[in-house]
Amino acid sequence: MNQGQFFWLLFSFILTIMVFSYIFGDNPLFRIATYLFIGVASAYVFVLIFYQVLIPKLIMPLFTGDTNQRIIQIIPLTLSILLFFKLFKRTNSIGNISLAFLVGSGAAIILTSAFSGTLLPMIDMITEPFSLNSINFQKLIGGIILLLGAISSLLYFQFSTIVVADNLSVFSKFMHYSKKVGTIFIGITLGSIFAGIIISSVLALIERLNFIITFIYNLMIG
């Protein structure tokens, strides 16, 4: 192990101990480690955006592209410049034009991604067990449970006024019990997600503890 590797291992060891110091409560060591992490992450994102987005997609086409590309690049360049007006109180409203485009395009991308990347695959996954070409009893039971979970979970988010009465309509009873079933499926889903987060956290903790033990052991044996 050369001096450079030892320095970075020692630096990682110190940062890990500083993060673990949060066990004893919030303290300056933990805050310093947090600030370092946020600063390094922010710098990494900035460098990544600068060299992989701004330079090749915004700056370079102005010098290397044809006339049509240069005209098109004026639009994002102008919107980017307008964002700087958000830094000043008097010109704050001018930057809202760029923010409107960002919010609108971001919402469109999210909706498109949710439709094509989540909704359509979910519909395909739900309907696949009911295909006449590859139908069997186990897949059919799984498909019924999946269909019941999807419908009841969606109905759970159907908000309506609850009328307290002795003789509710059939539709009201159907909605009431469907939401109850949806609560069960949503609870199972959230529980599995939470379990996955806990498992990932435990694995990260084990990896860091193993790093600390290995570093101390290598340091003691030289």
C-alpha cells in the first residue's frame, strides 16, 4: 500500500467515525461530515452537468453546428440567461419565464414516463396471466390477486363524501369494502418497501463496520 492509498483509507476511516458519532446525538463532527458529503455531491453534480450537458448540448452547437442548430440553440440559451434574473429581487419575475418552461417540460416528462414506463407495463403484467395462449391455474390465481390489488388500491384514492347511514347503497358498500381491501395491499407494498430500505441500510452498516475492523487490523499488523 502506497502513501496515497493509505491517505484516502485514513480519510475514509475518519469520515466513517465522524458519521457514526451521530449515535451519541447531533454533534460538530457529524455536521462536518454531512457538509463535506453535501459539498462533494454538489460539486460532482455541477461538474457532471457542465461537461456532459452544458458544453456538448448548449455551447458546442453554437460553434460547430449549422445555421438551423444555432438558431434552435438560442432558445435554451436565452432561457438559461433569464434564470440569472432570479438572483435579484427587482428582476425576479423575469426568471419565472424559464421556471415555467422547466416546470411544464418536467411535468410532461414525468407524465409520459409514468404512462409508458409504469402504467402500460402494469396493465401488461396484470392482463398477461389471463392470456388464453399461456393460461394455467397458478398464473390465473396470481393474476386475480394482482388485478384485485391494483383495482382496490386505485379505488382507495377515490375520495368522496362519507355518508353515515344504516342502509347504504350497493355502490357505497362496494366502494367502502374496496378501500378496505386496498388498504391491505397498500400496507403490504409500503411494508415491503420499508423492509427493502432497512435491509439496504443494514448491508451498508455491515460494510462500514467491516471497513473499520479491516482498517484497524491492517494498521495494527503494519
